[in-house]
Amino acid sequence: MGQYISKAQWATYEAQGYLHLGNVMDDGELEALQRRIDEIMLGTAPIDYDRVMMQLDSDPENSGKPGPQSKGHKYATLGYRKIQNLELDPLFLSFLQKPQFREICEHIYGKNTPVDCFRAMFMNKPAHDGTPLIWHQDRWTDLTLDPQITIWTALDPTSVENGCVKIIPGSHHRLINPEQGSGFLTEEHIETIVSQYKPIDLILEAGDSVLLHNWMLHSSDVNTTDIARRAFSVCYMHGDTRSLRGNTFTRVFGKGAVVHEAVA
Ligand SMILES: O=C(O)CCC(=O)C(=O)O
């Protein structure tokens, strides 16, 4: 039996494909992460920007649509949509290596199993902006093993109005589009999903995390409010996973795990 998650909670997760973890932040941690992500967007953070993927939500060079998912800082704005490789930042690395997240990874992948971070990603719906994310499952065909879980953490309170994540409980039991192999869904699949199932909204307080099975159907809409909807989403995978594209990953738990530097 784990220290953080009970047997009954694991049974719920297995049936439903998600589990509310509640508030996971230590004192001051939420403010520190909020401040750090804003500094990263504004270009003032002590991070190697050449290694960080940063995508604008509304790129003037792409007629106001999302920009390319490419490495490097574009310009100072809080209007980024997606930022990846946040394991390079000591604050975000320290957060994603929390003991309760280790316990979750041990339950999913086995005790003493090395675990890598497939992605440590900021997902933002800037105030009065944001890009709708259509229904999909998280699966990547270039990986030799399927990553099982994502822990999604709200850095701002989430609501229907600001583009909270919507999920369809129980949908994690099968891949919807196995022929295609990825989490990609056709318009037909989406129409069927929307007409047959009732999604639920993940309405959270800032600092709350939710454990999600990667095959959970999920989507999110735009933000119609004055305040950004910032979130940090970490996908953990078995350390034996290889990328057919030659991508390499950071070991976060188990032998050889990266140790975070003193947090500035
Ligand atoms: O934050 C969102 O709106 C969706 C994030 C997502 O798709 C993910 O974390 O896999």
C-alpha cells in the first residue's frame, strides 16, 4: 500500500482512467512556478532557450494562428500556447519529481523501474485567447512502448469559461483509431463521441493535479476570461522506451535519475 494513493483510489483510476490528486503544492511552490513560467515566456528566466520548444498561441507570421513548435524564444509575450522541455528548469524538474508522483510511477511501471519524462509541457490558454484542442488520445507511434500516464496540474483555477480540459471517463480502455495507431481521430470519430458520450469538465483549483491515463479521450476549448489558464502536464514513461526518431529523454525516477540543482 502506498503512502499517497489508496487501493480504492487505484481501483477508481483503473475503471475511470483518471484520478483527482487534489492539491500537490508545498507553500510558495505555486507562486514560484507561476512566476517562473511567466519569466520563461518573457525571456528573462535562467534557462537555455535554445533547448526549449516554444510555440506562440497566436503567431503574427502565421495569420494569428498557432506558430511552429520550434526551439527558442520568439519574443516577450504571455501569449505562448505550448512550451516543452521544462525538465531543464530546476523548479519544474523538482516539482515533477515529487514523492507522490514517484509512488504513482512505481505503481504503474513497477518498483525500481527507471522512469523517463516523455514530455514536461506547459499548456496555456492566454486570457481571451487560446486554441481549441480537438478530442484525441495521447499516443505516439514513434515510441517502442506506450507511455501510460500524464499528470496534469493547474497553475490557475480552471473553469468551462477559461478552457478547462474535458474528458470522457472510461474511454481509456481502448484506442479509438487502432488502424492509424496514434491518438489521431477522424471527424467521424469525433462526431460519434460527441453524440454518444457526456464529457466531464476538469474544474480545478490552482495547484491541483489530476492523473490521466494517456488513452483518456480529452479536449479543451478557448479562454473567454480575463485571466490565463496555465497548466503543467507531465507524461511519464518506462525508462526502456526508445524513440524511432532518435529522440532522447530525461530519466526522472530510478537509477541514473537526474538530480535537480539547488533551486534558484
Ligand atoms: O491543457 C490542455 O488543454 C490539454 C493538454 C493535453 O492535451 C495534455 O496534457 O495531454
